[in-house]
Amino acid sequence: MTDAGHFIPPTRDDSETAIGRRAAARLRLAIPARFVSITATQACILLDISRSGARIALVSPAPCRQSGYIAIGRLEAFGMVVRSETGHGGGINAVAFDEPLAQAEVLAIRRFAENFELRERQALREQVRKWVTGEK
């Protein structure tokens, strides 16, 4: 479409906009989480998350088509492993969620991550302070 000779891009709501191969924008993180399936519960690192899925790093990646949920703080996002990559010392699973997360849930995860990073920095500073002052 044009308006007085200028291109006007079509507008879509967030649920219709594709970003690359993804249905939703990805929030890059590196926070602890858990992946719970019928075969195991294991600690993982949440690498990124969007409304439609997530990538997690695990010591023992689950096989493709394994169902389960990712627990992040108080949120549990149910889904299925759609990609499994194994490397030295672990691997990565891509999980597609059964139902898209609400934008508010993604924002809550973002706040959780920001608070987690802040708490980690404060704990590190406290450890350094104790080491410098000789406290135990």
C-alpha cells in the first residue's frame, strides 16, 4: 500500500508477526530453571524464551517429542521438545509450548531474571568484601 507515494507496511498484531522462523520475539537470558518430564527432573539454564517456546541447556538433553514443562520461578510452561542438540558435557533442547505464554508472563520472567542478576552481583560483592576484610 502507498499513501501519497510512501510505502506503508501492513500492520499485524503480535500473534501474527513472524520474526525469522519464530512466531514471537525472543528474550535472551541465562538463568536457572528446571525441566520436568515423565522420565526426569533436571536443573537447566534458560537460554532464551518467547511466547511460543524456549531454549534450555541441560546436562542430559531430552529426546525430540518428549513432553514436559519448564519451571521458572513460579511459572510452569508446558511443551514438547522440538530440537535436541548434544555436545560435550551436555546439550540444548528447544521446547515449543503447548499454549503461548501471555505477554505479562514473559515480562514477569524478565523481571525475575533482572532480580536474579542483581542478587547474584550483590552476593559476589559481599563475598569479595569479606575476603578483602578477612571476614568469614
